[in-house]
Amino acid sequence: MERSTTNSESTFRAITTRNFLPFRIIGEPFSQIKIQESNLIDELMLVHRNRGKFDALFLELVLEISKFLSTPLTVGGAVASINDAKSLFDRGADKIVIGRNRDRQSLLSQIVDEYGKQSLVISVDYQSDDLLRGIDDFIRVESLKGYFNFAGELSINNISLDGSRQGVDLKLINFFSNVTDVPLVVGSGAGSTSQIAECFKKGADAVTLGTFLSQTDQSIKQIRSHLNSLGIHIRIDN
Amino acid sequence: MIDIINSPSSNALAVYYAYQDLGINCRIISEASEISKSTKIIIPGVGSFGSLSQYLEFSGFITPIKNAVDNNVKILGICLGMQILANTSEEAPTRKGLGFIDLDCVKIENSDLRVPHTGWDEIYISTQHPITEGLSSIFSAYFSHSYYLPVSSKYRLAEIRYGTAMSAIIAHKNIVGMQFHPERSQKNGRKTLVNFANW
């Protein structure tokens, strides 16, 4: 999600990213969300890409989405205080995602005390360069265990693969899956249903899709039935 | 009127919008005195057992809710709102629930399973009830919880199997509870909300 500076009518644009940088505008957020919801997404993760503070317009967008959404809503991108978190929960967010500020334990504990552990998704983004230096260099396993005291879910993304459709980083899924106690959400790089199936087989509890959904003619319903045929038990009813 | 109790940190708003989206009237209430006009009451989820228990007590909700139950007003508890219908919870051992359901809420403890139990899961209906009308005998809904009510044949309408059997929907007289979030469970969830409105 990105703020548009050229169009005064529709202030936000849904975008896909490559390496976490804007890549392609895919349309107006409401219609994109309605399409994906009718295709039976399991959850919606809305990330504000402008790294500054949440502004009133973004908060209004969250509220407007909440009014019609019947799917769990996770919002993030710039949560830096308990008040930021509160302003999102007050507008219907079910969970918030915290990345850059994940080492601020007092912020995490304030959120968890007030809204419960299930309301907090901690996000760890890394680059392939980080991996060459070894996992412990970019994130210490000990600090990861600290996150599990607060996080209801752990979300991991290899920025280098974001938007590439070359496949999600399976090695890292394997690593995180073995150390996490909480549900593991993985993303960045999915390019086929069999790649998504591999993520689940390596221990992911959920896979996030962005570019894959917007640039292929695959619908979630087809992905679900294909995943089931590959032995991944995933809901197909509703 | 369906009244949704606006407990702090709850997602009363999400339940309110779900009913708005369905074209069914409801309101969010913050004052215990407003319960005297309720025909139906919803205790929404999200938060912790201790804080919800304290809120209900200190905001004077407990007696009006008990009176409403005695007067056959129908009550729906969602997620934590269902757990608070029970006697106690391991989440806050010093606090009391409303005690309508003679069960105690326990923590999900299983080293093989991820906790919280988060995401869509299958619900197995065992007893027909107006609240489950029109749903398949196995249907999916969205869960997000670390504590659960054990299954009791006295109250069970439906259960989930996450390591062990847990209550998914319970009912007792004019009271129902759902561990999942109907306001976030798409078509199936909307169906249960309509069923509650029609019950």
C-alpha cells in the first residue's frame, strides 16, 4: 500500500514490491481487497510502505476496509508506539505487525498486556547477504526466543527474493520452523503452487502472497485445491 | 436491539461492522444501565480474561448481565467473550468469570503444537441448534486463542481438534459461546451472526 502523490481522487494505491521497493501499481486498494476476499483469502496483511508516521488518511483507509472486511486483518508498516497500535486496533485491525521496532521490549509488552499475545505479529526481514554472514550475525537465536515471549506469530521475509517469483527461502523456513514456538508466516518469492506447498512441508504455518496473486491468473480457490492435491491440508469449503 | 459490550481492547467495532454489512441493527454499549433495553447481548472477544473480568465488575455490568440472562435475553460470547461465561480461567486464576457455564478455561499446552492456535480450522458440529442452522456438519472458521474450554457433553454444540478436543460452540439455555471469530470468518461466520440475530 502506498500513498499516491499524483492522483487527488484515490489517495492510496495497492502496489507490488520487488526487494521491498515499489514495483508495480496493481490498482485501487478497495477493489483489490474485495476481489481477493471473494476469492477466499485466509487473512489480509496490509502494510503501509511510507515509513513515516501513520497519517490520518491511512487510518481512515484501515477503518473503511474494516467496514466491509469479513477476514482477519493485520496492519503494520510504521507502528512505533502503543498509541500507533491503539489507533489501528480502534479502527478494526485484529493484529499489528512490528518489524523495525521489534527490539523495543517495552513497546511489545505494552501491546501484549493490553491486546493479548495473539494480536502481535513480529516480523523479521533479512537479505541474502545477511545469510552469507551466517544466521547468528543478523539475528541471534537468543533474541528470537525473546520475541516468542511477546509474539503471537513470527513473520519472515527474505527481501532479496521479494517479488522475484523464484521461490521462498526454504532453508530459512526450516531454520525458523525449528526454533519457533509460535505460528510461522513466510513470504517473499512465491512463484508457483508447488513452491507454496514446499513452504508448508518445511514447517510454515502460513504463506503470504503478493506479486504471485497479482501477476498470475491463479485464483486462491485454484491454489487451495492444488495444494490439497499435493497433500497440504488447507480449507477448501466456505 | 442487539447490544455489543464495548469492553476495552475488544473488537466490538468489527462485530458491529459485520452486522452493519449484513443490514442488521445493533449498537455498541459502554454503560451497564443500557443493558436493561437489550433484547440480545454480545460479549466480543480479544483481550485477556483478567482485564475483561475486571472491566465487567468495575463497570457494573455483572448484575445487569445476570438479570438479563434470568429474563431470557439471549447472550453470545465470542472467543474471550465465551471464556468469560465460564467459572474461571488459568489465564487469571484470581479473577472470576460470569459462571453461566460450569467449566474452567485452561491453557493450550502441547509441545508439538504452536500456541496461540491461530488461523482457520475445522469445526465439527455434534448437536443441532438454531445458531448452527445452515452450516455444514464440518465447517471452517478463524481462531486466535491460547486458552480453551474443555468439551462437556452438557454444553457441546461443536468442537475443534487441536491436539485435544476443545469447545468450538457451546450452548446452555439462552446462552451461546463461540471460540472462533464469526466476524472474521467470512461466509460461515456471517451465517452464525445472522442465526444469532434470528434466534
